[in-house]
Amino acid sequence: MVFPVTFGWIQVLLVVLAVAAVALLVTAIFKARKVGFKVLAGRGAGAISLILVAVVILWVTTLLQTFLGLTGEVKAAHIVATPVAGQEHMMDVELTLFGDKEHDEQHLKYQIQGDMWVLQANIVELEPWVNALGFNSGYKITRIYGQRLDGVATTQNHIFLNGGDGEFFDDMKKETWFTKPFVRSAYGNAVIATPGTYDVFISRDAIKTRPV
């Protein structure tokens, strides 16, 4: 399962402001013990102002980060599906699964029954406030298979990717998924498209695709 993280300069700035504000306030209190509360009034006002600035920046950043979390996407795969010449309801599929620091990029080829390809993923949807901290929803692409336009079932089994999704759904069946307070929901999700060249993206709550 991949949980992309976005931690930029604005988060660093907020931490610095918060530390500076607390340090200034604590310094003012200790200083006031020696020279009186006139110093506290002067230096304390500066500390309170700095804290208010940090709170405002935090509020704006949270709104922005939440918006980015709700609308942001992660490019997870690239797929090229081509009908097999002379064979009905068959496709050659070239699938690239993009990696990260812990997972290598994979280049895979399959022949799949059907007129449309289906790519399935496990999605762990995080609460909006967790997205606001820079954490994107988790995902794992787990299956590829085909469907026919006429609705007739294919005879080909699903092809498992990244070790499949057995443990994920076993945990869900046993109700071992902890949905509070960080995880809003966990489920399987799939995207379906006709032959062509596509990029596949993971959003906050779904897998989706766009033609290239």
C-alpha cells in the first residue's frame, strides 16, 4: 500500500513560526519575574501577535492543503491496450506500474480476453484533516482483467498485481480496518476503458484514467 506524502516549505514555515512564538512568550514570562510585568506586556504582545500570525497562516494553509488533498492526483500507471488482429474479444496490454522509494517500477505485458480492460485498486480514503497535513490517500493496484461489450462473461481469470488483494479484503471481512480517526473508508475500486493509450491516476477516493 502506497501513501504519498506532500510536505512543503509552508509546513516548515509554520513549525518555525510556532516555535518562535512559544519561545518569545516563555522568554517574556521569565523576564517579567525579574524586571516586572511591563516587560511582559511589551514582549508578550509580540509573542501573541506572532502566534496569531502563525494561526492565520495555519488556517490558510489548512484550507489550501485540504483543497489540494481533495483535488490532487497521483500518477500510478500507464497502459497501452491493442486489439489482437484476427481474434475477437482479445487484447494485448502493456502495463507500467510506477514505483516510489519503496517499490520498483514494473513493466508488464498480458493478453486479456474482452473488448475493454479493467484495472482494479485498493483505496484507503483518509479523513480530510489528514489530507490537510500533507498525507494523500493510500492505494495499491491489485488486478487487471477484461470485459466484453456484449455482456458475455469472459473465461479468463483475473490477473493479480503487486501480490493481489486477498489480505486487504480478509481484513475488511474481519472488520479489522480502523476507520477512526485517520481513515474514512477502505474499499476496492476499478476503472474500465476501451483499447487505447492511457495514464492512470489515483485521487483522494478513486482510481481514474485519461487517454494520452
